[in-house]
Amino acid sequence: MFVFRRPHGRLTARSAALALLALSASSTLAPVEAAHAAATATTVPPAHTIAYDRYSLTIDGKPIYLWSGSFHYWRLPSPDLWADVLQKMKAAGFNAVEIYFHWGYHSPKRGVYDFSGIRDVDRLLDMARDAGIYVIARPGPYINAETDAGGFPGWLVTTAGKPRSTAPDYTAAYREWMTQIDRILARHQLTDGRGTVLLYQVENELYDDSPDSRRYMQDIEDKARADGITVPLTGNHNGNFFTGVGAVDMPGYDSYPADFDCTRPERWNSVYDFASERKGLTRSPLFFPEFQGGAFDVWGGPGYEACRKLTGPDFERVFYESNIASGSTMQNFYMTYGGINWGWLSSPGVYTSYDYGAAITANRQLTDKYDQQKLIGYMTQAVAPLARTDAVATSVPDNPRLRVNARVNPDDGTRFYILRHADVADTSNDATHLRITLAKVGATTIPQQAGTSIRVNGRDSKMLLADYHFGKQDLAYSTSELMTQLRLGDRDVALLYGRHDEEGETALRYAAEPTTHVIDGNVATHWDATTHTLRLNYRHDGLARVAISQGDTSLLLLIGDNEEAKRFWQLQTETGPVLVRGPYLARNASRDGEQLALTGDADKAGDIEVFAGPDTHGFSWNGTPVVADATPSASLQGHVDGPQPVSLPSLTTWHVSEAAPEITPTFDDSGWTATDRTSTPNPYWNHKLPILDSDDYDFHHGNVWYRGHFKATGKETAILLAANTGVHLGNHGIFTAWLNGHFLGNNPSGAQQFPIDPRWLKAGGDNIVSVLVDNTGHLQEEHSGTFREPRGLIAATFAGSPTDIRWKIQGNVGGENLPDPTRGPFNAGGLYGERMGWQLPGFADSRWATTTLPHATDKPGVDWYRTSFRLDIPTGQDVPIALRIHDIAPHHYRAIIFINGWQMGRYISDVGPQTEFELPAGLLNTHGDNTIAIASWSTAQDGGLGEVSLVMQGNYRSTLAVKPVVAPDYQQVMQAQKALAKPAKANGTN
């Protein structure tokens, strides 16, 4: 066993004793809850010991089943909503969250790091601690994540040194990042007792096993340890770095068995059996740092509901339980909450939404995938023997279309049978009997009731228990699945479930015949005095309740179908667990004497039922006492209200302005940057000089303008323009060009020759080529350096005459020096309106023309639209709101959407698929005034802007409270821009 603990000398024996004394009242809490309680105490918190062996991770000597989900705080720029996601994960049975930390998100410029506001990682990790959830930290330096440059900062593009190697320049850069992020992670480690950081991943998906890669890995590990990282170091390098130089403590595997083609959500691939990998791991558990929790979608794709179907509840049951059948005790699902590619966060292939078809949608709503993860997740936490199992031979089902895997806990004999179709793509409905092995009985066929069977209908999987002891109960077997079990005072409560209308059979052992009372439902009982077994037979239909008692043993058995089981929530209090039935979400529970205080969300009015110990005589819901009655199940049941109706304002009147003065020959670009560089450390610039790459001029994100000046000879017949906008998974970047104000045309990434009308030229005079170039992001880096591919113009030549062009470039104001560091480097690009602050609240648009939407234009270029509206969402309600753009027919424009100055969406009318853009509370003012600004870039003669409306995506009565994210307004940003800008005329302002 490999053990990690806090280094000696950091905690005195006396302070440790005081901390343990402070926790004595909470001795029943799991380590993660204990860490939270310790962190809120005034004494020094105790250190926790993290260890692992070939079976599982252990904390303070207790084996755990790690059930984790991925969440990216940087894809949700409203910190109060981080707590919402973490609480929802905890409520679903997750005991860990896996978090990427995005280097580029925190560093707009070399040596500049921001961990404040929406980048406050300390606050995030405190929220995880408060939610009672462990953290698997993934600080990179490279993270992939379908994000710009795979998480590398923009400034790294123009540095020398091969990325993800021991190259000195790259090493100096990533060590700078690690110093910054590690000092935060180190003070939140579980091994110090102050936080819940449990594991630290070294690098990401580094599949190159070369000597240099091994030295690179070792260097990162040494740096992490030198920075005070004491938790185990993990990796997801699929077979590399298990041994030798650069080996991590706990290696892991990536697995995406459904792939990413959401256009065919009904197509399934086979299950890969990781049993051989499990057998080969003699030092550590079978760990999945990334197992498929959804799929990313691409520009022009089918949309995320198709991805949610591809990886839906049936996929989760089959594949996640197959991992258990292989012996995995550590599963993390990528993603559990995907979020939003707000600003220019995305890599070229993906669009604004990073919903990922995940269990929790981008607007934070719970799905049927969430429900299924909860069903399995609760079981992994309730059934402790699952954390240590060995594969064991078992009889094949009597139906050859089905297969079963069996595992047994070597310490207590608990057995697990995972049953599914042999071909996971099989959609037929089948029935079978199982031959299982029971303690003291031996081989037994189940179910035993004549005329009954175990059904596997379609793409399904079932994990059945046998010889399982919980509380004071002895479960012989069940053909239903166990969701959870808990001890409430002097009785045990267990929740079993199965598919609606399928038969179920459960057998429990007692020393003598127990007293059985069917409180609700149709359950038949049979006592076998020979085997001392009580057998219950039933059909899963609604919720049945059976009270069983024998001597000092008391059990409330709840038997539901899937839909009923999903309605249950298990919460932890200071004195033990409680079970809650009914609401949309149950968040927290605490005790106040004989009263229980519950918090959560309700999507409609309805009943709430609470199962607690006999010392609980009432409860409140979201601070309001509930009139509750005792039920025959010895529970308390009361009624709670749903949310008040909400109506959203119509967006009827818009102000509009043309916004591409860069097209006109008279535009003053004297304040722009000349593209006069003739050298670069970037090896990917292999074109003619001077260098045109926008990154070389510190413009790393968003659209970029070029203006080329040339003295015409009159012989120029055409101009060949080449640009790179970011080509990946479809070529959806674009550039448009004008000559002396005349529209030349548009083209995706690549080269295009545009003919020139001789009448457009001013022979011997100053002529202007204006080019607006899209930047859909930098490619992700796998090891070759492709994130350094140039962005922007890369070449321009005339046909008919060797005329030279002198180019100037303009991107976001300040380049790497941000006038608006609050919103950060990804928020704004180089459009004229962005440079003028037209996206910001406080900008005066009253002199603009007014219009209604939809609005069409036959003039290629950029127009800006602005409107304002007021919201007054009832206090105590969570109402996810989105902005919708609707085009009756495809047009050729691409819109950039701002809410109160935050860029929350990029819409391409003729590509799609996204038409709704989430407006997170905190950025959206739910109790006051809001400003929408939309920049519409018409790339052809049929542009404009479609119909725009607000849509309500949900309505919940909730304790969730979201404070506005404070960000600068128009006046403040303009003041900051003046401090950065060189003297320039107004219409050329940088």
C-alpha cells in the first residue's frame, strides 16, 4: 500500500488533538465532510492520510469508491453558480469533482496572472470543501478540453521551444504557471486537512513515451513536489508512465467508447473489457480520469440533445457498470457539467455551447442522465464492499443472448453480478435465470418464484447484490438493484428499484421468522424455515413499502420503479444521514434540535417526504416550516409550493449602426500596428516576409482587421489573399475583403483570388485593401506545436503587377495589455464596435437609428444592434434564461452576442446548430436593467440579423442566490483604453 500524508513538523500533537476534539461530535462524517468541518473550526485541522493499493484509494484507512464528474469553472463565469453545480453533483452521489485549471484563462501576458473575480480558484476550492466533495486537480500545463490552444496562453504562441518537452523556453514558461497554480492547490489539499484536493494530475494525454517526454514528466512531478503538492500524482496517459522515469503514482485511462459522432445517436460500439488492464495493475486501482460522459458537438453538427441521446441513461448503465465489472473503483465522467465557450474560449472545431450532452445541461438543468448517474452513484457510496473486489467465475445465464460478470469482496464475501446483453448493441427484450453462489447454501438459481425471471430489455444493464450485510440486515440476494441503504435511529432503510412493470425478488436472512407488514404496494412474502430466508416477490410499479422486524432488527424496505427511485435524495447532517423524497433537487440538510432544515429546488408544487431518525419531529424547506404529518412508514410528509410564474420582456425596439469604417479608403489607421516584423521564434511561420501572423502582434483572440496600402500601377487585375482562421472539424472560419471600399468577396481559410475592376484603382495614388479575418481559435496541441499555426492573413499578391503592399493590423484594444481585465483576454476582439466599447453597458446609443428584427441588409460589412430590458425575477427563484436567434431562412452572417458587456455567443446563420445562448445569472441582472449588444458581420449580400428573443429554459423555487458579477462599464473601460492607447485620431482608435 502506498501512503501519502502531510510532511512531519507542520502540525503539533497538541493542535492535532484539539482539532480531533472539535470533530468528535461529527465522528460519523466521511473524511470529505470532516475536512469541511475541520476547516470551519478555529483549531488547526487534522491531516488526512491518502493511500492506495491495487483495489482502491483509501482515505484515513477507509477504502472508497471514487465517483467523480468533470466541471470547468472557466466555462461558467459567474462564481455563485459554481456552488450550484457542485451542490448538484454532491446531491447526485458524486464524491469528487475533476477540474481543469486553464493556464491561458489566468494569464493574458507573460508574468501576469489573475486569480480574482471569475478566476478566484481559492473561492472555487472552498466551495468544493463546503459542498463536501473531493477535488481531482488537473492543472496541465496542457489540458486539451476543446479549448483554445488546449489551455496554453496566447503569449506562448510566440515563444521558442517545443511545447510539452524539456525545451528551456517552454520549461521556463510552464514553471511560471505551476508556481502560480500550485501555491493555491497546495493550501487546499486533503493531506493538510484544510481542503479537499485529493489527487493532482501531471500533464494531460501525453501519449509520447520518448526519453524527452519522460524527462518532461519527471520535471513536472519534481516541480509539483517542490511546490508543496503532497497528494498522489495521477495521469491519464493510457499505458504510458506506469513505470520508469516520469512514472506517476496512479496512472489512468481515457475511454470514449461511443466516439463523438452525434449524428447517429442510435449507433453503439462494443464494450472494451478492461479486465486485463485491471489484472496488470499490481500497485494501483483501475482508474478512469476520463470516461465518456457525453460528447462535444461541432459547427454544423446535430446539436447537444443528439449527443445526450448518444450517451444517454442506457449507455451509462451498460458502460459504467461494465467498468465496475472490470474492477474499476475510480471513475470520472467527462463531462458532468460542460458549460459555455463564452468569449473566444473554444478551439476551432466547437461552438459556443460546451453542453457536451452532459448530465447537467449548460443552463444547469438536471436530465435523465443525471438521474441515472445518481442511481449508480448512490450505490457506489452506500455499498462499501464495492471498493475492494476480485473477479470470480460464475455460471453463464440460461439465455445465451445475455452475459454476466461476477465479483466478490475478499474480506466479507459480498458478491456483485453485472448482467447485460452479450452484444451491447442488442435491442431485443430477453429474460433469464441466474445461477449464483450464496454463503452456506452454495449454488442457487434466482429468481426462485415459479414463473418469474430477470429481464434485460434492450440496451440495459443490472448490477445485483448477494451476501451483502448492511446495518443489522443480511441480504441473501435481490433481482432488484440497490440504490442506497442507511441507518436511521434504531432501524435500517433500504431502497431497491427496477424497471417499471418488471418482476423483482428479494431474499433476506433472519434467525427466526420476522414480522412483515406490507405498508403499501403489492408484495408477496414467503418464509423458508430451512434456510431462514424471507423472500419477497413483487412487480416494480410505483413505490412499495414493507416493514420487517425480528428481535432488535427493524427494516423499512422501499421498492420502487426507476421513476420513483429517482425522486429520492440522500443528505448528510451533523448526526447522520436522512432520506428525502419528492423535490426536483435536495441540496442540504442540517439539524436544529428536533427539527430538520432542508434546502433545495422545486419545479412545481408537491409533497415532500422525509425519512429520518425518531428524534426528528418536524422539518423546514428553504427556511419555511412545513406542516408535516407522520405516515405509516414512520416518515414525515408535507406540501411545498412551486415557483411563481415568470414572463420575460419582448425585445421589440433595437438601435442599429453601421460599424465597419475600416472599409472606407479615408479611414485613419495611423494608430494601428505596422506588420513590419521580419523574424519570429514561431517555427510555423513559413511564408514570405514581413510576418502577418496576428499572434506576433499580440492579438490572440477574436476578429482582426488588416489594411494594406499600395500604390497602384493600374495593371493589377486580381489579388490573391490567403488567410488562416483555424481549420479543424470543418472549415467555418472566414475572411472578407474590400478594395477601396468595393466588396471583393469572402472565403474560408485558405487562398482565394479576387478579380479587380480597373475602375476601382487609383493609379499612382494610395489604394487600400481592407480585410476582416475570423479567428476561430488555436488548434489544440498534441505534441507537435500545431497550436502555433498562424492566424490572420498569411499572404497577399497581385496578379498583373508585382505591387508591394504595406499592411497594418488591429485586433483587440491593447493586445495583451487588457483595458478590461475583469472580463479577461477571451472576451473582446478587434471589431470597430468592440474597440469603441459598444458592447458595454453605459454606452449612449440614442443617436443610432431604430429598427425591429428581423432586419435584412444587402451590404457586406458589420452592423451593431443594441437594446435594453429590465428583469424582476421573484426572489428565491432560479430561472435559467437564454437569448434565441431565429432565421426563417439561412442568411450569410455571423453574430457575436454580448450581455452587459460579456460575450456569450457566436452564431453562424448558415452553419448552426446553436440558436439559443445561455445568459448566466450574475452576468444577467435578474433584478434590474440589462443591455444586449449584437455585432452582425454580413459576409455576403444577404446578411442582417434574424429575430432575437429571450427564452425561459426553466423555473425553480430555490435557495440559490446569485450576486451580480461586478465588471467595468463603458466609461471605466474607455478610461482604461486611453491609458493604454497611443495618440490617435478618433476613427482609428486602437
